[in-house]
Amino acid sequence: MIRAAATELPAVNLEDALRVCVVVADQRPDLFERAALRWLGRYALERKDATIANLREAADAFAGLDADREASLATLHGLSRL
């Protein structure tokens, strides 16, 4: 359903794509890693100021969603708004 809705939008920004990843993590954990990797790829391409350290921080935050959801989401939201 999310994928169908996203295709109707003119553009999905990084923040919205992050929201999609969170929903996927909750509802389709089998697809979560792929969604997170897509987000990381978009982040690397779209954020001209992205660094390897930023990507590592984002990847660690995605990996830590189960352990500390609040901190992980805060990190990811912060990075998507840089």
C-alpha cells in the first residue's frame, strides 16, 4: 500500500522515505534491510555534504532500531535534515 501511494507522489524526500522505512520495519521486517539500504543509497547520492562517517552513523542507527528505537530515529531524522 505504501509503495503504491509513493508512486503517486511527484517526489518522495528523504524524510518521507525514512518514514516508509520505519513502517516497513514494523510491518514487513523481511523487507526492511532492503528498504534501509535504498535509503542509505539515496542519502549518499542526494546529500552533497554526506560523509562516510554520516553513512556509518545512519547504518548503525538502522541496525539499532530494535535495541533503541528512539535514539536511532532521532539520529536518522537528524541526518535526513542536514
